[in-house]
Amino acid sequence: MSADADIPEADRVDGAPHPRETLQLFGQARAEADFLAAHTTGRLHHGWLLTGPRGLGKATLAWRIARFLLATPAAPEDDGLFGAPPPPETLGIPADHPVARRSRALSEPGLFLLRRPWDDKAKRLKSVITVDEVRALKGFFTLSATDGGRRVVIVDSADEMNPNAANALLKLLEEPPARTTLLLVSHQPSRLLPTIRSRCRELRLTPLGASDMEEAIRQAGADIAPAEAAALAELSAGSVGAAMRLLTQNGLGLYGDLVRLVGTLPMLDRPAAIALGESAAGRGQEARLDLVLTLTDVLLSRLARTGVTGAPPAVQAAPGEAAMLSRLAPDAASGRAWAQLAQDAGDRARHARGVNVDPAALVLDLVLQMRKVA
């Protein structure tokens, strides 16, 4: 591996350390325990599929496993009269371990990172992982075989492989080189070749709760209160990556504004609605528009759930949210109406952005559709 500070990384979230720089993983003890048990009992599979929605820590777990494998002897060594040392109880290794230092610098010779390459002509990351990147593994296996140690390949993410790359990787899974472990990160495993899935053991990651979310965000360098962590866990569906984006873009403040605006329905505070749309318009406001649409979809989903279940979510993501949800979604029929709007709004937003509709008009139209349902 080699590092180039000038090349952007698709899996890096602004304001947060890269997964290879994150030594602790919160909320995924079950997945870690399953892998550690396989290692300890000598049933270490050559292919592992790390699955779950974006932002749960799949890449962090992949790097954590890779460091562990490269720093841990393949089999317990006999220690004379005292026998073999006890099996490891954690995947963690010291931050100053040579493997940890080399991994952070992308200079660990026993590790190959398979990801979307940089396009020098277009000056951007390519949209897919191509077969050329997979073929480069041949050289890695040849060069790294001399020391007799383990070799680890991280594919981040496997969803981004084009068909030729996927077929090339399948051949490696079918006939893996000795002492090699392949770790495939996948946000949508159903899109992978069934033969790839069948040749891997799955580690499924789960959404984080409020306490784990708080710890994960603090590790990323942000200082938040427990109530903020609980709100972020709700709005991000337990995804640390999504929570960090919300935190760096003031997503909690924006969601509070949305709750207050929707709380005026069916009358509608039109100046506030216009101001919301204008805040997402103009050059350089694409991230703001994405956030408005994402959080509006979250709000619609919470309205639908409130109506169908008969009660608002246990955790309020903004002041006054519970009362607003209960008032606008009092029964199952209203819940279904909000759910239908969520689907329609998503379709309308995708179409509008495809034909370059003015963002301010798009947001205002969405609010007006919510007014009709209210």
C-alpha cells in the first residue's frame, strides 16, 4: 500500500478520522466476538463479508481485523513448560504496534486495500473498482509471500466492483492463496454475485444506540451531550457516519427548524418555508439541499410510524417533536398517508434534481405537499 495525501478518499467523513485511524469500534461487540471465536477455534474462513447500512463501522471493523491478523501469530506458539499462551480476548492491538503504525500510513506490506482508483485525467475518483485493480493483487501475493506471514485484502466497498472485477475477485475466493484473508465491505450485499456471497462468511453489523453513539462521536473528536447523542442516533438510524455528517452540517439545528415549520401545519408559516428553500439554493449548497431532503424524509417516516403504531418514538429528536407527531398522525390512516407521501416525495425529488429544478422551488413544493396531507 502507499499513501498520497492529495488524493481524496471516498470513505472519509469530514471532521472524523478515517476508519484505518480509528482503533476502537463501538456497538459491534457481537460481530467482533464472532470473528474472534472463529480465529480462536481454528475455523478462520478465508472470505468475510461485512454487511449492514452505511456508517455502522464496517470499514473500521475491517481495518481492526486486518491489524489483528497481521500482528497475531497464525497459531499459538508452544512456550515450553508453561504451554501455549492464552488465546487473545480482543481484536485490539496497541496504537504504537508496528502493524498499527504502518497501517495508518498505508505502508503495511501484508495488507492490500482494494478500492476505487484515482483518475488522473478526470482528476477525480473513478466510479467503480475495475478489473485492473483486482489483477494488481497478483503482484501483491507474489511480493508478500516471501516472509511467510499472513496476507489480508480489504475490499471497500465490494458493491463498487464492476462485473469484470467481481468475476476476477470470485476466482480468488474460489482458490484463495495460502494464509490469505479477504475482508469485503458491503452496504448492499444483495447486489453482489450470489457466488461471492456463498463463499464468504457474513458478519452483520447493527445500528448503534445512544450510549455507543456518544462514545463513537467522542472518539471522532466531537464533544456532545447525551441528549444530542440520542437525537443523532435517532436521526441517523444508528449510523456513526451519518451522525457525523449531521453534526458537522448542523443537522440537529436543521431538524429542529423542520419540526417547528411542520408544527405550523396545516396553516403553514410560509415565510419560514420560503427561507428554508432559499437556504438550499444557489451554487455550493448541494450538501445543504441533500440534508434538507434527507431530514424531511426522516420526519415523514417518523410521522408514518407514529400514526401506524399509535405513539411517537420514545426519543424526541427535537423539542416539541412528540406533540407535533401525535397531532399530525393521530391514527393508522394518517400514518399510511404520511408513508405514501414519503414515497411520492422521494420520487418527485429524484425527478426534479434530474431535470435541474430550482432547489428552492423543490423544497417549497415538498412543504406544500405536506400541508395537503396535514
